Amino acid sequence: MTVRRGRRLRERPPAPEALAILDTVTSLLDGGSENEQLHAIRLAVAAFRMPCGDISALVRRLIEIPAPLNLQRDLYVALALSGERLQVDAIQSCIRALFAESETKPWVLGDHHSAFFGWVELLAFSERPAAILDEVAALEQPHLKQPYQMRGLLSALGASAEPDVEDVLLQFAALIPGLAQQHEWLAALSTRGTDSSGRALLQLLRDGAFDDPGYRDIEALRAHLAQLAKNHIEFRADMLGLLEHLDKGILASAIERALLMLSDTESILSLVRYYARTGRSGDGLYISIRKIAMDERPSAQFSGAVTLFPVPVDDLRRRLFSLALTQTSEAGVARQCLALIDGIRDDYGYPESEARHPDIRSGQPWPLLAPAA
């Protein structure tokens, strides 16, 4: 259950079961003993997992109760899941109390400070998620600042609905070298879905943040770039413009793979120019061209299967044909792409509305004659 679901829970009518539990909680708070008030917190934790309506006044009373840290954390977790915005000062006060207790009971911090990180995760659901950076920066033990130690914090940031999480993730990547290569970091950034996050990713690629040969999430990164390019026209234009000035490297590779996933006319033409500039064959565009030239629909006869339908790509063929007529290195790649389209038509059939000649008004023959040696 994520915080976004919790926000929806607040908008739903209160559940009768939750209201009944909260009535009991209020009674225990009004005249109960210390143990009964602690029991009221436990009951509230259970109730907050259901739609409860406006609980802000009750929450203030519950937080003021002097309870053990473990029980307080259970309460804050339940509040975060229910969609309540937590208070930074309250969470940081509990973190200071945890360290104070650890001076005489070091085990309360848990293995590798797991209890500490559990509290810091809650800051992602506060009004200032950047407080996470303050807590991590204050750690004195270098081994606690290793990227793998931050996975829980990254997952919490990914689940947070706070608007400045994107900036926090980017600052976090600058604070902890190698953090951007953690799967959870990219997953958290992907939840933002903004063009600014895409531009930040491109800058990180350019700066070498993903150059480690052991980085295994490169396909997920490229898929994220492709999705952003599909949703944001300006970001897509930025990617196309970048590729025009790149030859090799992980940035060029990531943009190339993202454009292959997009499989639209502009992306394919940009890749034609890129392949020509880098001396590569147009055969590498087969999958991308097939995606734009064929439509997939679920099969009416077989579960899990698809039926392929040819769709016209007149604009792509016309523009490839124009390139093929030039005396440039792009002409050879364009001819290969036109041949790929014809091969796909031979294999899967021709759409009725597609013209046989790519550009009859050009006055040039089709098929094209082989270029003179």
C-alpha cells in the first residue's frame, strides 16, 4: 500500500469499522490510564489503515502521548500510509531520542543502524523530504553511507507524493557517489514522470554517473527516457538534438535505445542520420521499423497471442526516399530502410491505402536503381 493510495483513502467515506475503533480510541484518551492510552495508539494504528475521514485533531492528541519509540514509529507509519503529511520536527525529535537511548543501549539502533534508517524513511512523507539528506550527511560512519544502505530511503522517496522529491533524489545522487546506479533510485525518479527529471538523467549520463560496467539497469533507464519522450514533446526534441552531436558513449547509446523504443518517423530518421555518421548498417532499425509499419491487436482466437496488421507509413517512406536520392552517407542507410519496409510488406502484406511508389511526384523510378560504383 503506497502513500498515493493513502491519499485516496482520505477522499473516501469513512468506514463504519474505523469510526467504531476511533470512538474507542477517543474514550481511552479521555479518561484512560497510561497503559490504556498506549493501547489507544495501537487501536488507532489499525484504524488508520481504513478510510477514517478527517483525523487531524485526533492525530495531534496521539502524538503528544509519551510512548515507546517503537510504538511511535508504528503510529507514524500508519499515518504516512493513510496519506497524512508528517511533521519534520516530530520525526527528527524521535531520531534524536533514538540516538540518546543508544548511548546506554546500543542494540536499539539495530543491525547497520536499521532502526535509524526506519525513522529517516518517514521524512519522505513529511513537508520537507530534503531533511533525509541532512540526516544521512550527519552520519559519521562511512560504511553507513554506502549506496546499498540507502535502498529503503529511495523506496520511501519513490512512494512519497511530496512535490520536491525529484530535487531530493538528484541532490541525493550528488551526495552519495554511485547512488544513481541503484535500481531503487531510478525507480523513484521514474514515479515523477517530468521532463525535468529526464533532462537531469541526460546530464547524469553525460557526467558519467552510469559508466560503471556492472550497471545492470541500463535498459530500464532507456525505457524511462523513451516514456518521457513520448509524454513530453520538448524533451523528445532535446534528445533528438543531442543525438545529432554525439557519436559514441553511454549517452549516445541510451538515446539510441530510447528512440528505437519510440518507433516513430522522427526517431527513425534521426537514427538513420546517426547510423550513417557512425558507419553502421540500417539493418539495426528493423525492429523499430516493423513496430511503426505493423499494428498489433489481441487475437480473437488464441489467448495471449496477437494478430499483426500492416499500416501505411507513407510519410516515412517519402522522407527516406528523399534521403536515398542524395549523395551523402545517409543515402545508403535510407536505401536499407526502404528495403526493410519492402521486406516487411512481403512477409506480412501491404496496407491497401499505402502508395506503391514512395514519392511519385519526385519523377524518380521505383525501385531505385543500384548506385553507380
